[in-house]
Amino acid sequence: MMTSGAGASEKSVAVADYRQVPPQRALREKLREEAKLAASRLSPGQWLSRRKLEDLAHQTLRELNLGEDYLGWMMVAIASAFWRPQILAVPYSRRLVLLPHCLRDPSECRGYYTSDGLVCQKCGSCPLGNLVQLAQNLGCKVLVAEGSPAVARWIIDGEADAILGVACLESLEKVFDRLVAAGLPAMAIPLVRDGCRQTEADVDWVAEMICTPYTGEAVGTRTFLHMLRAVRELFRPERLRGLLAASFADSKDSFSELQVVDGKSLSELDPETATAAIAWDFVLRGGKYFRPLLCVAAYDAVTGQRALSSLSRNILNTWPDALWRVAVAVEVFHKASLVHDDIEDNDSDRYGMPTVHARFGVPLALNVGDFLIGQGYRLLEVAGRELGAEVLADLLAIFTTAHVKLCRGQGAELAWRDRVGEFCDPGAALRIYALKTAPALEAAIAAGLRIAGPLPLPRELLGRICRHLGVAYQIQNDLDDWGATTAVARSPGGDAQKLRPTLLWALAAQAVGPEETAHRFRHWRSTSDPAEVQRGVRQWFEETGAFARARRLAEKHREQVQELALQVPMRELADFFLQIEELILG
């Protein structure tokens, strides 16, 4: 919902500028009315891209002779006005109201926290109690939290179809961007004053938003929500059992493989099915599942884009089982690579739980990864029975090519790891990123396209698009590792603490030269305190401008995706690439 700010090109404004809130209520009211007029210029059925939203906000502010200080605020207001007709069609029971816990007075608050956020006791010491009560009386679901992981979970799991939120502009940027990019109806009211404690809001506007009436008049919009939920459903035990049934038909494998391992040790598992049980437990454990989404969304893009309509949920039931099996194979291959990567990186946790090798040992973890690779190809073989030998041969070529490239990229990173003190070539880092990330994206998209028919664009063009998309994704992941672009909780600077070669490291090393880099590396390698290493590396990255340069590079690769998408001969497929760029990168 927001501009890319400091991560944008030279044309974008600085973060400190565009996140200003209009200080006077009268000015906010005037801008709000102008936002409604701007939103009325948009067709209800069009895709509301970040670029379109930013352009509209720029134009509106120029017409009012205002600078760009209020750009973020105006983008939120326009997006909220655009989505209001869609929210009118969502019953109260299907709306999620997201309120900020920072509205409370900590010295008076009687609420308590759970993993999902604050449980308000409606004590009357702040506006939250009345707002929570209002939303609950209407039948809305309510969360009092900032950037809670529960938000995405509730939406993807199908427990809510719209979000009504209140937060500071920075939090709105983190939480709402991808939800809006996915086509999820969302309205928001920015806080008048933030600061994370005892903040202020236009409470009457918040109440008005919560009370947005339900009319039941469905409005057709473009959304990934149906496909997101269908992909998530693939990794429920019962759905997965059905897709795997043909794979197990001629073997002694049992559906008991899909048992949840829970807290069992290796000695408590049946030795003959332990590998399968651990493997499928890991597949079901969690993840973003955006690679299988790319597969099915690419298929939809070249078969009429019917699943993108908010009114066409049932169209997914007509898609061939082969498509869903290949989508599962995409994720299974990815999960196999994670098991092996965790061993190579000596990581101790994944999805908030111990990694497979940390829990069951390296030998068995290697076997689990190999088992999943075999199961991925097994799923392709079963899909091939429906798709035919020619399509199956093409799918095998797609995935084996990707497999080899991914191994080359991981191998290059591992080779550099022992020489990270010498790693000062950003170009090498970008080449590694292209090999480590882009092939999996390309394989997922190419597979969906091939199942629909012959590839509708040159393979070289597809590869270039995915290369820039993958590099931008990996750079953003580096920045996320430091908490620079996401609300996801993680240990800041995890790669840096382990002195792994990253683009940020290469950019900083290039700035100071090889001798200074080697000196710093030797010092940090001999330091026993990981927190000290993390602080030192962060300061190094800041002093050398590595963060800023990485953001500019990420934006450059995003722009390349956008430019190359316009060269795609099929309009629907060009739209697909523009949409997934925003969905994946925010």
C-alpha cells in the first residue's frame, strides 16, 4: 500500500519525507475527500498496483500544491477508498479488525498478551476497549497487535476475507503491502501520532471504518486469494493424501507416512517409515508456499485468468489433478533443498522449530532430503500419466535444469564461505543469488505454463525475468535479515553472525578494500560473542552505505522485471509478471 521509500530508485522520496501524517484534522479531512475522488477514477475490476497507487497519490498532491511529505498517508487513503465497495460485500463475520496495542496506556492497561497479541479487558483506560467492543458486537474478528503473524494466517486459512486496520504508516507498509498486492480488500486509518507508546488516532474515523455496512452486493475484483488458499490447502494432510494416492498405489508405502511426528525422538519412530514420516512432517510444517502459487497462477494466466476474479472461486475445481501434483512437487523440491541447506549452513531452527539435522542427526537428514527429491519426481511421473509423455519430458527437463543450476549456486556460496574475508565482489554475489534463487522460480512458472500448453514466450525472456525477480528477492531477504524491510521476527544479522558471504558484505568490502575487509574478518572470526559480531557488522554496513546500495540494487532489478514484462507478447502473461513482482517483493 506504500511506496518503496528508501529502497526505491532515484525518483522516489526519502523515508523521512513520505511518511508524514497531516498534522491538522482539517487537512486530513480535505485529503481524505480528495482520496475518494482519486479512487473514483479507478475501475473496480482493475488491478490496484503499487505503481498505480503511488502515481495517483503523487498526482493528487500536486493538484493540491502539496509536497510529497504526505505521499504515504495519501496512498493509504486512496487504497482504502478503492477497496470500500468490495468490503461492503464482505459480511462482518468475515472481517478482521486489526488494532494497535500502542493506543493503550501501559500504566493503566489491565490487558495481557498471548502469541496473537493483546487481550483487551475493556477497562476504559484507552480507546481500545470501546473499539474492540464495537467490532465484536458487529461480529468482526479482532486482533490487537502490530504485524502479528496471525494476520496472514487468518487470511490464508480462510478465516477472514477483509482487513480493517489501524497503525502507524511504517507498520501499514509492512503488514498491508503484500495483502493488498494479493488483492485482499483492506481499509486502514493511519495513527495521527506514533512512537510505539500511547499513540493517538482519529477514533471517530476508526469507528466509522469498523461500521462500514454490509450490503451483500458482490463486486468483481482481481485477487490471488482463491489461489493462495487452494495452494495452502494442498498441504493439509487429507488433501495431500489424495494427491499422493496414485504415487503410493504400486508400493508398500503407507499413508501413515503422513503422521505428525510431534515430539517423538528417532527411537520412537518405526525404523522402516521414519524417513518418510519425518519428511512429510517437514513438508507440512509451514512456509510461504509462493513457489507452488507461481505454478498455478502461471497456468491461470494463460488459460483465461478466470481464477483471478473474486467471483470465480469454483473455477479451481475444474483444474486437472496433474497441475496440483506438479505444484506439490515444486514445494517438495524446495523443502528438500531446505533440509540440505540447513545442514550446509549449520542452522539450528526452521519455522520456529529445530531443523531436521539438529533434531535427528545429519545422516538421517541427508536421507530425508534425498527422499523428498525422489518424491518430487514421483509426483511428476504420476502427473505425466495425465499430461502425456511429451509434456512429462518437458517438465523433467525444466526441473532437472533448475536442480543443476541451484546446486551450482549453492556450491559457489559454499566455496566462498571459507574465503569470506576476501569476498569483495558484488558482481559475484549477484551471480550466486541468480543461481540460488532464480532457477526455482523459473521452474515453477515454466511448469505451470507448459501444463497449459506450449510456452507462450521465449524461454530466454522467461529466464531473464526470473533472474531479476530472484536477485531482487534475495537482496530483500538480506535486508530482511537485519529487520530493514519487514515486520517478521527473526534474529537480526543471522548471516553476518556466521560470517557468510552476502551482497551486503561484498558491498561493504568493496568500499573499504580487501586489506581492511580481511582485518575485520579475522577480528570477528576470533570474537566469541555473536552479539558483538552482529553489532560490528551492522555498523560496518551502515558506515559504508551497504544497506542503501543494496536497496538501490533491489529496486533496479525490480525495474528490470517490470521492463521485461512489457516485452512479453501475451498481455495476460505480462500482467501476471507485474502482479507477482509486487506479490513476492511487496
